Amino acid sequence: MSTSYEISSLPWLSASHELLLKQVRLGSLSHGHLLDVHTQLGGDVLAQSMAKLILCQALTPVGACGQCKACLLVSAGTHPDLHSVAPDGNQIKVDQIRSLCSSLTSTAQQGGKRVAIIYQSERMNTASANALLKTLEEPGKETFLLLQTDRTAALLATVKSRCQTLSITPPSNAEVNAWLKGQQLLPVVPDGAKPHDVTWCLSVVGGPIQLAQSLQSDKYQTLLNYRKEWAMSLSSGHLCGSLLALKDNQLIDALQVLYLYLRHFVLKSNDINAFTKAQVITLAAKIMEMRHKLTTMAAVNTQALCMDYVLAFRQLTHTHR
């Protein structure tokens, strides 16, 4: 999760935070709130901040005070009236939801309000989602359920209909770059050189928070190497660099980088005809389809698969120029 960040350090959440603060102050906050904000955009940070707003005993004009007993307990993860559930493996199981609902029936110990956060709520299975419905309909006095989701379309309609939904507009690439610059995470650029746009791989890593983490590890450089090696491989007709020794757990990232490279190739190439461009786009779509299949497939011959794509690309671009 991304809860190591504070709400103030994720500027694309500021408008939502202000709206929630206003609703808490006016007493108009829904008892069931669906936060349609991906974890990679700080959905878990927003849920935690929202819990602080609700439980804070001395709200300030800009949010929770951070100093009262309730705020300190929330920050420490020990507030007796704040309950949370996260996926156990790939699912949120029915026993987890039953235990959560049971805990909300006990008397509040701090100020009378109770809050429950369900992280990645789309991972509730049918049984666990149905077990939540009664509590969503009748949560009890001063009880608030916050359902954070990475994929709202995967939630049961009966759950969504019982919640007030909050969505955000994801930051643009320029805004992500500005944020990364503020975090001092962008590569140092020599004087006079063109700044390197690291946001090219946002769809590979998942979002700005994961991109920030990638820049602080070897992950970003690995993705950049894939992009350079795919360019050399497609030009030469044989696999280059680390593509010659890809492991199964590296193949998904490598294929998504290839997909992005082919999309960029089509946009930037002026010396191939429209028919060839359409075929390259079709090849890119097949690569993404294979990438999705690989999440559930057994081991594959990674080098043979990569070489097939290199040969397919060269056949398309050298035949129909």
C-alpha cells in the first residue's frame, strides 16, 4: 500500500480531501462511502485521511488536527473505533466481513463515532459482499463505512448502490513529472540537455506512486533497458541484452514495454504506410493479450516468444514500406 505518504504530499487528492472535510464539518457525510481511487493514486491514503477527519476531536480549517488523542491513535494504528479489512491473498473473505460487521456493533470507545475501511473492496467475493449489505443499509448511529476500490466495475451493483461514490481525475503526465520533481526523484539532466520524461512507463508500473518507488530502486532502469533492447532487437532481427535471459517473472513487464514501443513507433514513423501501421497496432494488441494470459499460464519459452514478436515486426515493416 501507499500509506507511507501523507495526504498533503499527493496534490491530486487535495480537492477530494477538501470536499470530504466540508461534508464532515456539515454533518452531511454518507454512512457508506465508495472511494473510487486506485491504490496507485493513493486511495488508501485518502481512506486513512478520511477516517482521521471523521474521528478527529479538534478539526482545523485544513483537516484533522493530528494532535488530539484520536488522531494520535489513528496514526499509531491503535484507535479502538477504527476497523479495517484488506485482501487475504486475492480475496476478501466472508469471515473477514462478518468479523468487521460484528466489531461495528460494539459501543464506541472514543467520542461516539466508528469507522470501517475496506481496502481494495472489489476483491470481496459474492459471499463477503452480500454479508456486508445489511450493515451498509443499517450501519448504526455515527458509523461510517469507507470502501476503497482499485476497480469499481468489479463491485456488486448492490454494494455500489448503497454508497456515495467519490472519484478523482488522475494527474496528467506533466503533473506527475512536477510531483516527481518536487520529490527530487527525477534523473539529473546535464545543462542544456532535454529533460528525460519518465512517465512513458506509467502504464507498466501502475501509477505515479509505483513510478516513484521504481525510480528509487533498480526497477525503472530495468524498464528503460528493456525499451533500448527492444529497439535494438527489432532493428537487428535478433534478441539483444537482457532479452536473451528473461525469466518468467520478468516477461510481463518486458512485453508491456514492447507494446508501448510499438505504439510509439506507429506514432513517430512517417516512412511506412497506413496498412502497415494498422498491422503493427494489431501485433501490439496481440502482445497485450498474451501479457494478460501470462498471469495465469504455466511457464513459457520466453526467448522463443520474444523472438516470434521480433520476426513478426520485421516481416510487417520490411514487406510493406
